[in-house]
Amino acid sequence: MTAWLLLAPSLLFLAAFTYWPVIGVTLRSFTQQRYGQQASWGFDNFRRLAADAHFGHVLTNSVLYAVGTIIPSLALALGFAMALRRPGRLATVLRTVLVMPQLIPLVAAAALFVFVFLPGEGLLDHYLAYFGRHATNWLGSPDLALWAIIAITIWKNTGYYMLFFLAGLAGIPDELIEAARVDGAHGWRRFVDVILPLLGPTFGFVTVIAMVNTLIQIDHIIVMTGGGPSDRTNMILYYIYQQAEQNQDTGLAAAATVLCVGGLLLLSVLSLRALERGIHYES
Amino acid sequence: MRKLASAAAALLMMGSAAQAATEIDFFFPVPVQGKLSTEMTRMVEGFNSSQTDVHVTPVFTGAYDDTNLKTRAAVAAGKPPAAVLMSANFMREYAIDQKAMPLDALIAKDGKTPEAFIEQFFPAVRPNATENGHVYGVPFQNSTPILYYSVDAFKEAGLDPEKPPVTWQEWVDAAKKLTKRDGDSLTRAGLMIVEQYDTLGWLTSGFTMSNGGEYYNRGWGGEVYYNTASTIGAVQFLDDLVHKFKVMPEGVSDANAVASAFFSGRAAMIVNSTGALGFVRDNMKTPFKVAFVPRAIRNAVPIGGASLIIPEGNSPERQAAAWKLITYLTSPAVNGSWSRFTGYFAPRMAAYDLPEMKDYIAKNPDAKVAIDQLAYGQPWFATFNTVGVRKALEDQVQAVLSGKAKPAEAMAQAQKDADALLRPYVEQTALKLPQ
């Protein structure tokens, strides 16, 4: 009874701001109602979503964005964590520098990067001009815009993920690495066969965080490209916003929300399962 | 307990007695950079101290789109603001959705007919403020696209800065002379236009209208004319500027890229809003001039800007208070002073009869060009689902500018996408026939 009383405040908040909206959006996704129509139940929203070419583009972009940001930023984060895991003055300074982007709000960083990527006058083109490269329309070219966005996201997130790997590495007992060394394992063998398996729980956690980030981090897209050119940098969350707020089509928005939250949940469970299979937990 | 309640009631009554003025809130956006927000607050304070019946709290609500969202949310929550400065191209949606109230009754109280009332404003801004003869918004600040060009670049290319291009042919000829290349790359573009979402649709509608077209159905929100000769021709013109004449950079240039290229001499001519006049004056280091946007078949530019509206759901008392504010803000003197401060033109025609306004126009010849071009102003694109329907076109024009699509097939696709978005409204109106 006391336990329930103690839980009550957070439970109330969870119910009001998480569980109820989840139920509400699920119900809305199965409600067919467009301008001036009577509401009825059915799969019309999902059918329209499947037929919408824009949703197809947005899904492709989101997958590219996820793969393009998660793999490099996790690899870099792990590399930096390995290099900087031993305490020292230089390591402390470098760690701070790497975590710095995390302290800048994404929307503010995006406002700055608009000027870094400015064709001709921007910081990037200014330096590339020394190598004889002409002005490049980084954010206005359908072939480059998504990669520019991905680059910023990697820059922004790597330091944050490194913190988790540093914590994970600190949790690995030195004796295990020592034992491997005594057994004659080289640096790379020790990394692959001892350190990586022991980092399993960290990997599982960081991968899920990174996946959620690719879904919710769209601040820079809104500021820098508005999803353009021609939807080339548009992502699922911004698509949902466009349907709900610009087109007043909350049914389509709800269907897209249900699909992508469901998909993300599935992916998270699968990746945790896959990563935990080889995981060694300390008892 | 009863004593406490009566004491509370007495306190409440005292409160309302001391506070005879009607308290209302007013949502306003700031779509351009600068000191506009402070100036708006100062203007509202001017209104508050000019009388004692109404006290207005100004609420800054972000950009035009944010203001739209916040107003819709407030109306849905049953707590609408008494007055909003709303982007004029959302006006039709507000009328269709019955989210803004017709102002005819308030206008009648002042002894005017809706027609006589709206005739106090420039003809070009009237269509976006009215729907089927009812007044829904009172125009407050407006702009049009305009051509900016560098005097130095013109002289260097052997062109006369006093004779800017007037037709599309002259425009292309001038742009070719003004363009500088290093291999395939443009080191100075002859021309750049703002091609990001929102602005691109606005400018394309202008080129379409100049090319003889209509762009959208002005009387009813269910039709757009994308897959027509006038629009395809206008988009082909943009395609040619990039890929045939090679005087405009490939891809999409946003407002920052266009402005900085103009300031640094990497663009000789640009098309931007008259609302950017102050910004260009402050940042352009070499002499520049402005001119009408060159024409194909006729001179035509779309109107941009915002009108004052009263959202649905306000009490008669709050409506009357909001109307008082609106009347003040759109009076010739106040409307004129806002125009001089911002660079927008004043939609209220009588503002230009005031001596201080005549003075300003005499001192700023570029402001005069903007006013003269207003004679060719056309209403701003407004349909059901305006933003989505506009984006359907913009996605395709961006693909053309990037060399990923050809104008004819791109406009066929844009028409298809727009029709799909308009369909629910069409079914409930034009196709809803007697049973």
C-alpha cells in the first residue's frame, strides 16, 4: 500500500502524459475522418500512408540517416573511449573537448552550421578554396544535403556516446585484461575477445539511445533545410508534424506515429536480444 | 467559512471595480530579423496609454507558421487570443475552418459596409483579407518580391544601371553579361532567387502570373493550376536560367545564401522580398538599386504579409476591445510609422497622404519603386491546406532546379500531389451535389 502511495505521483504523470497519449494516438490512427466527414473505424489511414510516395521517401531518408549516423558515431565514440580511457591531464582535456558539442543545443548548433555550409562565403568553402575547390551548395543540393546533416549529427553525438563507453570500459576489471596479456593475447585480440564482449551491456544501451536519437533529433533539419531540397532531408518525425499541423491530417499523422514507434520498439528489443546473446554480465 | 467567502467576493468585486479596462491578449509574429518585436510592444503601449477602456498584452509568438499553430491550439483549447497578426495566406483556411470571425458586424457598428471598409486598403491586398464578400482580416503589413541589382556589376558588364531589364528576354541578356565563370563553376551568378520552401512557392506564383497564368482559383480554395502552360513555362524559364543559360547556380539557394552572395559580389542580381530592403540597406557595402521584377506577358507580383484577425470564440466584450486595437493599428498614422520602421509597405492607402510619409518616400527612392510596383500586385496563394499544396509545387520546382526533373513531368506530378491534398475539401464542396 505504501509502495503504491509513493509511486502514485509519478504513475499519475506517466498515465496522463505517456500512457493516455499512447492510447489516444493508437485510437486516432484507426479513426477515419477527413475534412467534413463522419468518423468511422478502419484501416484507411494506414492504406493512405502506404500509398503516399512522400512517406516512402521519408522512410528511406530516415534509414539512411540512422545507418549513416549510428555506425560512424558509435565506432568513433568507442575509438575515442579506448584512446582516452587512461586518466591523465591530456586525456581529461580531450574528453572535455569531445563532449563539448553535447553542451550546445542542437538548434543553436544548426543556426551556426548554416553559416559554416554557406556556399562560397561559408567557413567550409573558405578553407576548401585553398585546395582549389569552387563554391559548393552543401545544403541546397539533393545529393549533398543529407550527408551534411549526417555529418553534423555525428559531430553532435559522438562525445555523448563516448561517455557511456568510458563508463563501460572503467567497469572492466584490469585482472581480466592482464590475464589475457599473460596468456599471450595481442592488443587487437584482447580488444575483440575480451573488451568488446564485456562492453555488451553498454553497446545494447547506447544502440537503443542512438536509434531513438535518429527519430527525435530533427531540430537541425528544421533550421537548416526544412526537409528540402525536394524532401531529400525530410525525416519521419518532421513528416508527422507536416501531416498533423500543416495538412490538418491527424489520422495520417497518427498512423505514421504508431508505425514508427512500433517499429522502433521492435528494433530496440531485437538489438538488445542480439547484443545480449554474447554478453557477459558480472555477478 | 461564510465570512471568508464573502470577504473573498468583496475582494474580487473591488478588483473588478479598480480594473474597469477590458484585458485582452494580442498574438504577433516577427517574420524578419531586427528590432521589430520591441517596436511592436512600443506601439501597443502607445495604444494602451491612448485610452482607458482596453488594456492589451502583446504576446510574441515566433514566426508566421508558429503563430498559426499557437492560435489554432488556443482556439481548440477554448482560450483564443482576442486579436492575432496572421499571415495573409492562412486567411482562407481560417475562414473555411471557421476559426476566425467575419468582421462585418463590427465594421457595421462603425457605420460602414464591408465594401467601403476594405476599399481603404490597396486593391492588391483586398482579396487576401476577404472571403465571399465578408471581411476576415484587416491588412497591416505587406510586401512583394522585387529585383535588387549591384550598380558596380552593371557598370563592369557594360550595362546601364539606370536601365534595369524590363522583360524576361532583357533579363536573360543582362544576366549572361553579368555572369562570370571559372570552368563550369559560377564565380559570379548573373541572377539568384530565394528557393527555400515558402519563398519559392511565392516567387514561382509571381513568375506564373507574369507569364499570363492564374496559379490558383481566387474564388474557391479547391483548385490550383500547376499543370498549365503558364506554370510550366515559368518553371521552364527557371530551368533554363540554371541549365541552358547557366546564369543561376544549380540546386536550392536559401535566403542566407542569396543575401550573402549579393553582399559579397558573388551574385549581380537577386529577387527577394521588399521586406528585406532595410536588411540589404544595412549590409550591402557597394551601391545597389531596386527595380520591378521583369515581366513575361504582364507585370505581376504576389502580395505577401499579414492581416489582423479576431479568432472565433471571443466574447462580444473582447471582440469590441480587439476591434478598437485593430482600428488603432491600421489608422493611417500608426500604419505609416510601422511601415517606415520596418520597410513593409503600409496597406492603408491614406498613410501615404501624410507629410511624414511623403518625406520618407522622397528620401528613399527604393521604397518608391516598391510602392509603384504595388499597382501590379496580385493576391497571395491561398487554398485549403495552403502549406502542403504549396509544398507539392515547391518539391518539384526544387527537383527541376537541381537537374533531377524536367518541367512538364514535374508540374504533372505537382498537380497530382496538390489535387490529392485538396480532394477532401473538393468532395465536401464542389462535388457535394444535391441528393
